[in-house]
Amino acid sequence: MTPGLIARSNTCLLVCLALVSPVYGQTITEREASPAPTPAPDTQAPPETQPEDPDEAQEVPDEAPGVQEEEAPPPGPTAAELATLERLRSDLQRARSFMRTGNGLDAQLIWARVARELPGSLESTRACLSLTEYALERQDPKSAKRWFDRATLPNLPSEVMAGVESLSRLSQRRRALLRRLEAWPHAPDAEGSEAQRGDSQTSIGVLLPLSGPYGRFGQMAKKGLDLAFDGTAVSLLFADTQGKASLAAAEARRLIDEEKVALLLGPVGREETRAAALVSEERQVAMITLSSFPGALEEITTAIRIRFSPGDHARAVARVAVAEMGLKRLAVVYPQSRYGLEALDAFWAEARRLGATLSVVHALGQDVATAKARRRQEIVGVAETSQSALKAAQQLAQVHALETENAHPYEALFLPLTKAVRIREVVRVLHGQGTPIRTHPAVLDVQGRPTVQLLGLYGFNRRSIVDMGDRLTENAIFAVGFAHDPDQPENHRFVNAYLQRYGAKPGALGEYAAAAYDAAKLALSVLGTLETSDSPPRTAWLRALRELRHVRGALGDRTLRPDGRLSGRPALLTVEKDDIRARLPEAEESAIRAKPQKRRKR
């Protein structure tokens, strides 16, 4: 925010002062016409030509010697600047509404943004005083002192301050908070506050994309933090990265250097996580990232990740197919993207390690619909099968039908596609070409040809993947980052808490809320062990994270390996009729599913 807006808002303040003070209400000409005050006997009267303020001194025009023009008033704020001030006031109102509903973390985030956006303004002062009160309520006098020091008021005479109602209330509120800080048993004093707050154990910096194109992911993560830190004495200092690497790095430096946090949580994206992790390594401050990509932490010794990556999911699916189900001949159709290549590499490496062979690999490109195709879709209301899906399915059908002494039909098809519509296209065309799909665990072959078990990742975790017609996606197995599992206590506890707080279960983005929840619980557990440590908090945080090996929470049980990789089993799901549920062992799946019925010939 430009200094001009602050200056112009102060101009509006002086206009208000004119209504309550006769001195501030006079113009320069009126003050000159007023009788000069009689000097005291032992003092010398100031020269009449000397202005009261250096800013009021102006050159006397040549054509009017001895006459001083009235100073032109500064320009008022523009429409855009007035809109900004109105928005900040509306934000403060919204923060008060959050406090009335008990949502203190959301209110804290708004106050911090207002305080940084327009420092020195009355809106910033109100926000800083609110943050001071909030920190005192959470038994955090160090953060309270830090925000209190930022709550500044205009340097005006006391009689003027008392005359303006808003300034008078702010002044009284500030004095009351000062008395509370001074009365605090271990409140930091003015001289030693920097040294005492140098490495605060109760201040945690949070880097999230709360706005911008990735704002919905950051907002979901914030919900998980709200659940975990509710009722604790930990002070969370939020920073909005907007999904940008440069902003994530800048905010990480600010939180470490200015706010003196001992731990960073977040971000969620690959590039912003890499940028923040480099700052974490440079400053030697511990960091728990919510990103799932291991490459973001390459050669970083100060950060850990707790989410399974797409590669981890692909390896888990390969282990289920090869080691548990005994499927040795595989096929893969993957998207031509960084995500698709990572999933392909991990799946094939794990399957080959377990003794499987790869019959066919097909890359699915991006199709550009022609004008005629779009027009036909508008007329009939059904999208045509994409050329890439048609080509992939035809190649898969040809390979599956080919059987020689050295070549046998594949038994499983891995589809790490991200769009449910593309998955259904491939499966539908493949079935139309005569390839049997394994829609029941007990049906291993059809007329001597092995059925194909469908495997995938989170692209299958969509309601639109359920095929209510031929049920071709029935019995598909896929790995996801998060799913509700009542048999896991931590997972079930998180889902119930989320349901009670927000009125619904976590949806498709629930993995981000669950990951933030686990990161917060992990931070709280480590914080409890640091209270008896004699080391500086930042050093103790680093040592505790480096020694950490097991994580249990809403995302399941995970083991952190020394090379930075995660070991464990992600959530495995399956399709049954019109439902998506947790996948059971093969013997149980065959027992609980209805007996497969023979399909009628058409």
C-alpha cells in the first residue's frame, strides 16, 4: 500500500480534528488575523512573520508583497483508495464475526493481513490491538508484546485525542493492554524483548496458498490446522503464498527473521515448497511440508514430508497386484505429464522388482476437439470418444488377444489417469473390442481368456467413475491419499471432528486437511518433548525432526526413512455397485460381494 494513502487518510483525520479543536479548525489566514498571545514577562515574543510550522512557510508572490496565500488542501483519497479502506474495515467486521462464533484462527489471519497491508493507519492499529488481546488470551505474552509494539497512534495533544471518539477509545484500549502486559508474570520488557523472543517455542509459521489459483487447497489445509490447534497455547502466524515460489521464499524469510518462529508448516505445492525448503536449509529452521513430491526436498536436511507421493501410491498398487493377487503380466496407459511419468516409473520399478513383466505401455496424449466434434456434442449431448483413448484401447485389445508361446494376455491394466472421463473412455472401448474386464474377484477368466483387473490412482476416486450401465469399473482397485477408515482410530477421530466442526465429511480435497491435521498433531507432540530440553528451541526442533521415524495420524501409519522416502500403505479403495469404499483382502472381497451373474448375449 502506498504511503500516499496513509497520508491522505491522515488528512481526513485532520479534517475531523477541525470539528473538535478551534486551533486545528482555523486556516492560516484566520490564525494570522487572530490576536497574538501576550508573552510572559521573562520571555520574548516570537516574530510575527515566523510560521508556526515549517510546512506552512511559502514564498510571498512578487505581485503581492507582504501577503501570504492560504495553503491549498492536499488532494483527498481516490476512489480506489477509499475502496481499499472500506475493504479493510469490512475485514475487521468479519474478524469480529469469526470471534463471536469461536473461530479465532480465521480472525487472527484477517487481523495479521490488515496489520501488514496498511501499517500506521487506524485500521492497522485496531488489528494489532486485537492480535495483542488474542495472544494474551492464549497465554502467549511474547507474541502479544510484538503486536502491541506495532499498534501506533497519531502523536497529537491529549485534549485532541480525547475529543475524537474513535481515537479516545483506541487510546484507552491500548493503555488497558499495556497494563495487562506489565502485570503479566513473565512478560517481556522493552529492553529484553528481542532476546527473549528470539526462538519462541509457541510460535509456528504457516505457509499456505490461501488465495490465488490454489487457494482451495490452502483453505482445506487451514481447516485441518484449526481442528488440531483449537484450545492450545500455540500461536500460529499465517502467511499467504498465493502458490508462488518467490512469495513463499520471501514469507519464509520474514517468519524466520522477523517473527522468530522455530518451526514452519507448509506449503502444499511443489515449486513453493522447494523455495521455502531452501530458506529453511539456509536458516537451519525445521519445516514440515504438506507437499507430496519428494523432489521438492532433495538435498534438504531440515524438512520432512508426511504425505505419500504419486510414486508411493503407484508402488503400493504394484505390490497389491503382483505380491498379493499374483498378477504377473501387466499393461499401462499413462498421461504424458510429469505426474504420469512419475507414476509409470514407480509402478514399473516395483512390479519388475517383484517379478512381473510389462506387456504394453501406451502414452495418452491430449486431444484437441475439432469444431465439427464440438458441434455434434452440442446436438446429441454426448462427447465423442477421444482419438487418443480410442487408439490406446485398440492397441490394448490387440495385445490382449495375441497369445503365442512367448506372449500371453496381460492380467492387469494400470491407469494412472487424472480424469474419470478418460478412464471410462478407455475401459468402454476396450470392452467393446472384446477384452473381458474383471468386475468380480472370483471371475478370473472368460472363455479361456484371462480377465483384466483395473488398477489406478486418485483419478478413480470420483463419483462419475461408477458405471451404472455395464458396471465396467466394478472391482477396480486404486490408491488415494486419504479416505475414511473407521477401523483406524486416528483417521476416524479426525473425520468425526471435521464433521462436527464443518457439518460435512472431508470431500475430494480432504487429504490436504488430513495432512495439515497430522502435521499439527506431530508438532504438538514434539513440542511436549522440548519443554524439558536445555537446547535452543530451533536446535531442539531440528534434532527432534531428524530423529523422527514413525508418524501415525489421519493419513495412516507411515515410516520416515533416512533417505527422505515414506514407507507405509496408502488408502486402497474399490468400486462396488454405486459406492466407493475401502478395499478388503481378496478372500474377504470375494465373500462379501454378490455372486457374479452371467451377462446376457446382445
